[in-house]
Amino acid sequence: MALAYAFNGCHFYIRRNSPLKPAEIIRSRFGFRPPSNLDVHAVSGPSWLPAHFWHIRRVQRSLAGLIRSGAVDAVIARNPVFLPMLKSMREEFGIPVYFESHDFYADLSVRDDVDPSRKRRLERLERENIPGLTGLICLQESQKEWYAKTFPGVPVHVARTGLWKVDSGASSPRELIYIGSLDSHKGVDLMLRAAARSETRPPVRIIGGKTAAEVRIFIKRASEIAAGLNVTVTGWLDRTALENCLSGAALGALPLRDTFFNRFLTSPLKLFDYFGHGIPVLAADLPTMRELVREDETGLFFPPGNEASMADAIDRFFSQRDRWQVMRENVLKTAAEWTWEKRARRIRAIVESDLRHPSGPEPGGVTVSNREETGRAS
């Protein structure tokens, strides 16, 4: 939607997985009414063909028609499977094409968090096709450094993910909040142990759990990990319910493990959810988090995996009420710079600089390709 506001038009390609029209899904799931210049193309195809095959072919055929008609000036894809399509479109039409990466597969030898044998195809896709693109769009400077080192001839830009609106939040929040998976390797167990170990022992609200059964199992585990601690587990929430929960939160947890992805690539959407509601964060001390969080100004850090240090940070925060108010104001100022609209304007500036005739007509449209029906970047 932000891209549609920034450009004269935006074509968004998704895979159809619902009988509902895309506009109905956007309204019901997200509470947004798509602007008139946002065309959402829900692509379907025969079930007997591999999903990527028919989806890519149909998207490419539709896009080619739009490019020939002058309706599209640039193409952005968010999934590596579209890289050959991007490369061929630049060769055929000479328009700017970009890969917006949310990961890094071009050199699996540096990864400590993926099975290389399962990602060889993605490594090959990036190595063979990225050199033929106009540019790359990254979410973090640390991610940009890896791509720039691997593809020194390809321009690499940073356009951070963001938030739709900034809400000042509640006047007297009390809770430590966590949004995300309930899997133990995500750090949620560490957060519970640290909160139980702290002297302030704040109430903890956990927004996660794909099914009611998973929530029940986790509640039992939480009672064993953090006996006597006030813990609420909500399961996954829709946007309205999530915002209501965030309005009562004082501190947002990002208990990330020290992996290659978390150290150099991650840009957690939960962080932007926290900041959008004036919530300072308690984050594992990793380069990606240092890019987004200013110590003692918009959040606190602890060494990854260190339960005692995390408990100390919780106490430092919850025992100093005046500290929260100052940090909250800093968070809200920072959040105002991370809106989707500003990100979209950043992307438009990139596209304009890469068009063949920058002094000619303004860009008419941009296309985003994404494999999910309601991808979070929309």
C-alpha cells in the first residue's frame, strides 16, 4: 500500500490460496482499504504442476504485457525463485529490476544456521542471477555488507522494513511482552527464566502459539520454568487485538540466539510493532540489534543466552519509572522515521536514479512479487 501511495501505480503479485478477492482479505485481515492504484493479482494455476513453475510463468507473462504497455517501469521480487525472471526481464526490456532479500544464500560456507544440502538451489539462484540485476535491496547494513562483498559490481541499497502508524501507547504500562514463536530455540524460555529470576518479576504477556493445543502445552511448560510468575499466553492475534495488547506493554523482548541470521540478517517485525507503540526493547546484543536500538535510549542489551544479565536488565528497567518515560519518548521519535511511507519513498528514489532517462517522465508504476497471499511487506 505504501508503494502505491509513493508511485503512480503498483502491481502486487501473490499466489491465490483463498476464494475471496484480495481486497476483501486486506480489509478483513488488516483493516485497510486498498488505494485505487494498487492492483493485486492473485495468480492461480493447475494443481498438477509444481507451484513455483506455474506461478512464476504466469507472473512473468502478465508482467511482460504490463511492461510493453508502459504500465510498469521497475520490478521488485522478494523470493529467490524469481531471480531468473528478473534477470531475463532486464535483458529483454532494459528496465530496472531488484531483488529484495530477507536472507543471504549466496555463500553457504559462512552459515551456521542452515543445512547447506537443503539450500544449494537457493545459493545457485543467487550466484547465477544477482550479477545480472540492477540492484539489491537489503533490510540491514550488516546484510548489505555480505552482499556487497559477494557481488562487488552490484549496487546494494538498504530500505528498512517499518510500521504503518505510531501510537503513543498506554500511560502506565506494566508488562514485559514477547511476540513470536513458542519454540524453545526462539529464546522465549530464556525470557521466562530471566523474568522469574529478576527481583521486580514483572507480569509477562506472550503473543504466540499457532494452535490452542500448542498454547496449552506451553502454559504448562511456563508454569514449570517460571513458577509463580504472572504469565499470559494469548495465541496468535489479529491486528486489532495485537494493538490492544501492545498498548499495555512497558518493555518488549527480543531474546535472539546468536546465529548467523540473527547476527547479520534479521530485521524483526516485532521490534517495529514495539516501537510503533512507544515500547522500548530488551534485546540480545547482536550487530543487527545495534543498528536498530540505541543503548539506554531506546532499549537495553544483554549478552545472547545470558539469563542472569537479562534478569539484571529487566530490573534496571522496571525499578526506574522515570527511565521508562524518557526511553518511550525516544522510541516514538525513532518510530516516526521508520514508517512504510518513508520506506516507499526511499525505494522510489532508488528506482528513479536507475531509470534510463531520469529527466524524463515520472515513474509510472512498480511491481512487487511475493509468494505469500498476504505477505507482511504489503
